[in-house]
Amino acid sequence: MKRVSIDPITRLEGHGKIDIFLDDQGNVANAYLQIPELRGFEQFCVGRPVEEMPNLTARICGVCPEAHHMAATKALDAVFHVDPPDTAKKLRELFYSIFFATDHTTHFYALGGPDFVVGPEAPKAERNILGVVQKVGLEIGSKVIKMRHVGHHLIQMMGGRRVHPNWGLPGGVSRGITEEQRKEIEAAGREAVEFAKFSLQLFDKLVLQNSEYVALVTGDVYVHKTYYMGMVDANNHVNFYDGLIRVVGPDGTQHAKYPAADYREYIAERVEPWSYLKFPYLKKVGWKGFVDGPDSGIYRATPLSRLNAADGMATPLAQKEFQRFYEVLGGKPVHHTLATHWARLIELLYAAERWVELASDPKITGRDFRVLPKEKPTEGVGCVEAPRGTLTHHYTTDERGLVVKANLIVGTTNNNAPICMSVQRAAQKLIRGGELREGLLNKVEMAFRAYDPCFGCATHSLPGQMLLEVRIRDPQGNLVHRLRQNID
């Protein structure tokens, strides 16, 4: 049996490789997505004062530290039994909407977009942000750069830093905004709405009006019928900051709807010896292996999943795009993985609209932005929608407020099993008779890239033990000895 490795895989956060095994006919017998990094932040948290968690866990990732910062801050509210005032909640959601719009811009134009804007079979040296700029023009490239620059500027204005914010506190935030800052934020939000509308128009022109790309998106290479997870508000509309977790089945019917604090009643986790990532699944359905369908507990938590799990969007322009999305793709739910890129742009528009709504709210400049905790810390769960999926932080403390146990279910961790399935399916559908041209291998990578995975965030080993394999080879490259630690 022949092994083909894509090592490293590209345009993602973190590190990974894909091993593809071909049978004697050159067809794919199996394919594995392997994550060779272990970071173990759950163990780093143990013994630390719980109030350090928003800043400590933000260091998990330099791409979406705001997500970990916010989930940890909400967990602190629960740990200290305190409910933030309305102004604090609005400020947090405003901050988070700015982050969401900025992050989705990064993925579409720098990570996922090159496969469509430049082309999946284009030379790999051109499939990057520079290739995108060359294809669409410097003017559009400038818009992208400005959008990201303004987003990070506002994140620094509100959160204290462009990266790794220092802002969230149990019961609120450390600072509010002035009227002058509010006006700047609102004006930038209105520009962000126009940028999101432009991005959707660009997607329509480059992808939806290209029959080859439409066939790629809607074909049978990138499709799985799984459960879908996302946070919704009281109207079952998408919300990134607060709400209930809703899960729908492959047929779109509701499977569960619960507060984040109850996540352990619905989600279980398992490990496999060949990956540092945990594999969550729906506890009430059960683990049936790497298969999809209603009898498998595998679920997805992505922009596409959030749209599938919701009944609509909470802002008018995004709602129109939501309706068009399902009209074009044949109704709910949509199972085509590459449609996630389109869903991500609809979320970009929603985030920008919500940004403007919150910046226009008279309460946003209120000075009542924190309630001081008065009770002893105990245990708490905080949850937000990270760009890559539902993010849960769960801390248990002793009577001094030191963390004795931490559990993090990261957006990409939710998607670990379906990412592995998507990679395997793409490899089996695309590679036939031993044909291994570079463009085909990139299309295999596109299967995981649609999830916008952050493997640096997701690598937390369930037993907290380092899995290690050392291979010793002679000068000719022959394997002479193998040493293993914590691997059966």
C-alpha cells in the first residue's frame, strides 16, 4: 500500500498533515488528518486564579483571542454568580461583533478565498492573499486591508490591545466608551456593512456565476449529512454572543435546545490514538464511528451549521441573504461543506449590521458597565460562538478561587470528526488510478479549509498526557526502531 503525505497542510491556524493510503489500483483506501501539536491549555489553567482566565486563555490563539477572552469572561460571571449590567452586555457584544466581522474577512480573503478567486488548480505560489489581490485588483485589496486595520484598531480601542485583549471582568468590563468613540465605531460599522455587501457581490460574481465552481460546491465530493449546532436568540435567530445552543438533525428538525451550562448533558468527548484533538459527539445519539446520518452522533458547528440550526438572521440585510442562500441551494438544511464560505459572508454582513445597531444604542455609552462580585467563586460555564464554531469554557474552583479543573470545547474541536470525514471523502472521490497532481491534492485540502480550523486552539488531550512517537531510521532511511509514549 502506498502512502501519500500532504505535510504540512496550508492556509490554516496551527499545524497538520494528511496521510493518504492508496491500494494497488491507485485508489484511496483510507485518509487521515493528523494534528502533530499538543498545547494542553486545560492543564495550564489548573492552579491559576480563575480571574486570570480571560487573559491566559486568550493566549491560546493569536487569530481569535477575542473569542477565548469573551467565553472566559462569561464563565467568570457564572463562577462569581454575578449578572453584568445592560451596558456591559451591549459593550461586550459590540466588541465581539467587530471581532467577528474582522475575523471572517481574514478567512475569506486570505485563507479560503484563494481557492475560488485564484482557482483550486492554479499554481500553489499564486493561491494566497497576494494572488487574490493580483486577480481582483489593488483597489479591492486595499478595501480588505482597510477593513482588517479598522477592525483591529477598534478592538484595541475597546479591549486595550489589538491582539490578546485585556478588558473582560466578572460582572462586566474594565472600561466603557465615550461619545466620540461611539461615533467613530458607528461610522466604521456603516463602512463595514458596505464592505460585507461588496464581499457577497464578489462571491456571487466569482463563484455563483461560475458553473464549474457551482458544480464543485453542490457536487458529491464535499457533502455530509450530519447534525448541526449553533447559538440562537429567543426567536431562533443566529446570535454570536448570547442565547441557547440549538442542535438540528440531518433533516433539519430540532434535536436539542439548551443553556450552555447544561452542555455535559448533551455533549460527550472521546480520543483517538492518532490525534491530539478530542472528538465530541452528541451523547443522546452516541458515537458510531466516523459516519454521518441521523444514527451518528457526529455534529458540525460552523457558519453553515449556525444557519442550518437557526430559523433566520436578526438583521434585515443578512436575513435577505439567508433566504436567498436556501432558495439557491434547494432549501434547509444545506449539507454541502463548501457552502460554508457563502454562509461565512452572510455572517459577516450580520456582524456588521449588529455592530451598527449596538453602536447606535443610547445605552452603549453608559457608565454603569460593571457589577462587583460579592459571592465566593465556585463553578461556571461561559459560551460564545467563535467564528469556527461553538466555544465553551468551563471552570471549577476551590474556595480561594484557584482553578481545580478546566474544560474547553473549542470551535474546531466540535468539528474534528467531520473534518476527518470530509478529508477522507474528498480524497476517495478525487484521487483515482493513482493520479496525484498538485491541484487534486489542493482540492483535498479544501475539504478541511472550509471549516476555517484552528488546530492550535483545539489541541487539548483529554487525559492530559503527551502522546509521543519517535521513529529512528538508518542512513538509508529504513525504519530500525520505534519508541512510543502513551500510545496503545
